[in-house]
Amino acid sequence: MEGIFVDPQQISDVKRALGRRLAGWRKTHGLTQDDVARRVHSTRSTVANVENGRQVVDRVFWAQCESLLQAGGELLTGYDEYRSLEVRHQQERAEAARHARWGAVLDHRVIAEVAQHRQPPAADAQAGPREDDNHAAARLLAHLRHRLLAPNRPEQAIDPTRLPEVRQRVAYIHNLYQRGNYAETIRELPDTIEQADIMTRAGTGSHRNRAAAVLAGANLAASKVAVKLGDPSLAWIAADRAARIATDDTEDAALVAAAAFSVGTALLAMPYRTDSAEAVVLAALDHLKETTAPRGPRALSAQGALVLLAALVAARQAQTAAAERHLNDAHALAEQVGADRNDLWTGFGPTNVMIHRINIATRTDRPQLAIHLGEHLDTSSLPKALMSRRAQVHLDLAAAYASSSDNDPAAVLHLLEAERIAPQTVHVHTRTRRLIGGLLARERRSATPGLRALAERAEIVA
């Protein structure tokens, strides 16, 4: 009904009903899920997810099912109804975001929860161990949380001529993060943020603007490491601070976009916040389109990072075709950038787009596509600092190989290579820790000799 906002529960109900229709028609024809998967060029797990209401996939899938099962248009009509609701809901969320500042979504209850180390409820009770079960990440987060939410303010004034030194320090911190050295990142962050904050508050005119840009950059680093260590609420707070500072105290549209990226990333890592993440990304992209500033590599890289985040959001929503469109748009932007760069610490470029293709293929239950893309990926052109990005490729390929127990040896080899490149990235990554636990549960020691030692180093109990 026009004028009434779409309820997300309504979308979920339509999705489940559509899945039940597919199951009903399949059973009417006496087919198994494997039978349908083979004939529509998909996988059994995808068909099962669709029937259970966990996934919808694209219209091509439904057209093939419609033809196979002779459903009289019922399946395609149901899919179009679902997509209509989804599009309308996305438009409503985007419109709401356009009327809000980046920080408007921040709830003071979130700050209280993070300060007391309480996390929002998990989206899926069957999702596996909480990140708090990762003792190494928990120790690092406790330190970061305390220093960010209850910082010590030095009483003495800070010499404003030291701003270039602090700016260099922020770049160094981002470098540490991108190399996967999260412990050192957290050790360096709080004092640097405090110094940049004092310089911003004490500064005037152009000096204040420059100091604010440094302060926003420091908070972006804090947001990224908090997401990586499994505390998206803390990441949200840091990203919101970066966004407010960049918007109010700088005239840097690319930095504002980079801050929006971190807000969206933190929201995407939270349960039940996928639509909010999408709204932030869409609003940020619209804002960039309206900006008349020159479109150099920094702005293109910030835009490219947002488009890649939009692809991840679409993948989370099981909108594979939309994710593919975003990936293609990101590839076009990467071609404009012309090389693998690291402007605004985005690591954006052609290779990073391919890395995201592999990640999304893994997340959307297409392991063979991920493996195929991985075979053709060359990361040698990435900036040297992007060690954790290189490790991420091996983590995604490990997950792809582990989709079949026959490929467990290859999965373990990729895990070990990721650990060689960036050990902390492997040891604190939630999905990877669950993957290692799953491999241990079906372990064949003769086939996977390095698995148990890896689990011990990551403090994972068999």
C-alpha cells in the first residue's frame, strides 16, 4: 500500500513463502534438490537455502526453475513480488539516510554497551562461538575500548608545529593495520588520537582543518581494527567520530566518503543492520556524485571502496546479480584509477576488485567460481603494506576448498599460507576461526598434518 513503509518482516515472510512454493513444485515433480540444482546449473545447498527462505538469488534462477517445473508463472510472479518489496524498502532506507548525517544513526545506548563490554545479540544463535571466545582478540579489544572511551587528556599544550609528525604517525598506524599487526596498531592508536584531538581543538582556520583531517584518519584506523577484532559497536563509534569530524571540520569530500565507508562497514558487521549499511553507502555515493571537486585518484578510490562495500551488502542480502553489477562498476572505477593504489588507505585498484570477487563468490555459495578466480589472481602489484589483504585471499580460498571435505588438505594449505603472510589476521578472524574448528571436527591427521598446530597457535580448542 502506497504511503506505508515496507516492514522487513514482510519481506522475510514473502521470501519464505517463495521458498515453500519452490519446494512444493519440486516435490510435485518427484525431484530432489540435487536434481533441480543440476538442471538449473546451481548447487544443492543453494536450492536448500532458497527453499528454507535463507536465500533468493537472481531472476535467472527462478526463470530456469519455472521452465523446469512448469509452475504456470507462480514462481516468477512470487520472485517479482519479492523484488518489488526489496527495491521499495531499499529506496525508503536510502531516502531516510539522505535526510540524516552519518552520525545520526548512532545510539547512545551503543556507547554504554561498548563501555561495559556488552555486545548486541547475535543474529544467529547457531553461528558458532562468539568473538569473545578468541582470547587474543578480547585482550586487545579491552585495551582499545578503555583508551577510546575513557581517554587520558594531557594537561600540557601540544606544539602545533608537530602536526606533520602526527600525520605521519597516523599513516604509520594504518600501515601497521594493513600489515595485519593489530597488537601494535592498538598500542599506537590512543596517544595519537589524543594528540590529534588536542591539535584540532586548539587550532584555528586552515590549521584546524588539517588537524581535523589527521584526527579523522586516526579514528578510521580505530574503526577498522575494531571491526577486524570483532567489536562492530566500538567500530561504529570510531567511524561516527571520523565522519562527524570530516564533515564538520574539513573540506575533503574524499575523506568524508572514506568515513562513510567505515560507518557502513561497522553496520554491516552488526546483526540486523544490513539495510542501514546499504542506506549509508547509497547516500555517500549520491553525495559524491553531487560533489564538483576534481575527480582524482583519492576521490575515485573512496568511491570505489564504497561500491565494493555495496557489493558486499548485496551479497549479504543474497542479491547475487546486484553484487555482480556493483563489482563491474568497481572494475570500471579501478580502470580509471589505473593501478593498484592505497589512497586514503583503501587499497583500491584492479587487484582489490578481483579479491572482492573471490570473497563474494565464497560468501554466495559459489566455491568453484572462487577457486577458478583464485587460480588467475596475481597479487604482486598490490602495495607492499597490504599484507592482510593478501592473506584474506587465502582465507577465502580456504573456505571455498573446505566446502568439500575432499579438499580439506588444500584448505589447510591456504590457511597456513595466510598465517605465514599475516599471522594475527588468521588468529583473530571470526569466520576463519569457525572454519578451523569445522576442519578439526572432521580432521584426518594424515591428510591435514598442519591443522592441529595451527589451531593451537590460534588458541582454538578442538
